[in-house]
Amino acid sequence: MLAYVLTRYGGPEGSALMEFPEPKLRPRDILVNVCAAGLNPVDIGFRQGKLRPVYRLKLPQVLGNEFAGEVVAVGGQVTRFSAGDRVFARVEKDRLGAFAEQAAVGEDCAAHMPSNMDFEEAAGVPLAALTALQALRDELGVKPGQKVFISGGAGGVGTFAIQIAKWLGAHVTTTASKRGEASVRSLGADEVIDYTSDDLSRFGKDFDAGFDLIGGETLDRMFKIMKPGTRIVSVAAVPEPQTARQDLGGRRILAVAFWAMSYGVRQHARRAGVGYRFLFMHPSGSDLALLADLIEQGHLRVIIDKTYPFAKIAEALAYLETGRAKGKVVVIQRISSSRP
């Protein structure tokens, strides 16, 4: 099969489209003809080798974390899917493989696609929407009437975070450029801050929960606008010990390393009287099924910034790496990406 394969860590030259063996099916796997795959910053992180301390890949490795397609075979212990089903999935983190003509994934990581979406749209949902859902619902425990601050609302995760926070009943403030303001308002943002010119300090300590998608100085400023005793969850700054314990299997060495890496940001949070948590989302077929229901009910939609043919996946990743994408970037592997 044709696949986009990582052969050595580093720049774009270490990955290429090439012929690669088809994935092997495990007893609880489904084998899927991939019709479209979503691109994410973590794909670039894998390529660069930044995640080697966490995930040890055996090279060569097919890249890619999320896809949508049609089931062509199932393992002997699979009970939820059959050949011909239209599915979307966030693949296992130590397995990858979405950037290929076929991908194998555990059935617990997949769900039936929303009936009102085509493959192109569905491929842009799993990783970003799962991240937003798990951060807002599980880690921050967002409740109706709370004020939630989301940095970077126009990006892939941000566009889902705004909608999920609104579904949870929150009042949402987000940051965006002038170019992205109309988009985030259309998703339900109640207040939009121009991150190029506005001063967050004018809010005072006004927010009940914070979701950081930018890191750096933006995170520093977020600590100053949170109510004492509240919490910020980040997917853009530095991991802390709980990340290793809760998200990465309790690996002691990682916990020690993350303690040192996050010392500065944890001290900043402590001085502000605010909790800090870095989240590694986890694949979940049940959460994907919930997201599919929200999409079908009209509570959630995917914003696609650009699509590329699979043959131009290197170009698509280069565009994603510029940081200019407003919404999701998707590659199309098969022409059959249409609604039933």
C-alpha cells in the first residue's frame, strides 16, 4: 500500500510517500480503507522526534493520528463493527498509521461516523475534538454559567473547544486575530480578544476555567485572569508530573523529568493561586460516539481550513507547520468521501 513513512527523525526530508506493507490485524482490530486523514501539530512532533521520550517508535513508521474510512475486515474478537461500516478514529498513540491507504485500529478507539458528515469532514474531528472534550468536561469540569477562557480559539482544537464549552453551558471568551474573529463568533464565542493588541489584564480575576492552546506569554497572562482556586489545562506548554502519572501509565522517570521541566510554570500557577495541568488526550471510541451524536444534533461542526490530495501530504504538513491554519487541514486519500 502507499503510505507516508517516517524513516528518520528531523526535518521533512526524513519522511516520504512510499510503498509499505499493509497493517497486520489483531483480534480486536478493524482494518479500514482510509478515505481521508486529519493533520495535527503532533504529527510534526512525531516527525521531529520531540516525542521520543514518551513514545518509542520502531522506524520505519507510518505517520498519522486520525482518519475516516470504510471497514474492510475485522478481527475475530470484534463485536461493534462490520465490513462496510463508515468509521472515524484517533489511532493508538504508540501505533499511528493514519497516513496510508489502509489503517488498522483497535475497535475501542473507533466509532461510527456521524450520518451527516462526509469522510473529509469526519477525518478532521477525532484528535482535536477529543482533546477539547476531555479537557473541558473531564479535567476542568465546566458547568453551566461558568466563564471559560480559551486561548487560540481559531485553531483546530480551539474551534471544537468553543462549541463544546457552549454545549456545556459556559460563557466563552477566546483569543483570535482579526482574520479569525468572524469564525470563532460563528461557533458561539461570546467575547473575542484580539491577541495582537488587546490587554488581558483588563478582565481582572474573572474566569472559572482556562484552556490554554498557545502556551508561552499567553499562558503567563492567563494566570492573572483566573479566579483563585480555579484551574488551567494546557496542551501547548510543558507537561507536569500528573501528566506522567495519569496520562502516560505512571512512568516514574517521566514524572521526575516533567517535575523539573514544569517547575517554573507550576511556581507561577502557585503564586496566582491557580491549578495547572498539562493534558495528553487519550483515544476513546465512546467519547467519539458522543461527539458523533453532538454533530448529528447540530451542536458541533468541523471547520476545514484546507484540503490536499494524499500525493501532496508533505505540502499539507508544511502549511500546517506555518501556524496559519484556521481550523483543520485534511488530506484526501480516496475519491469516495461523500455522504451516504
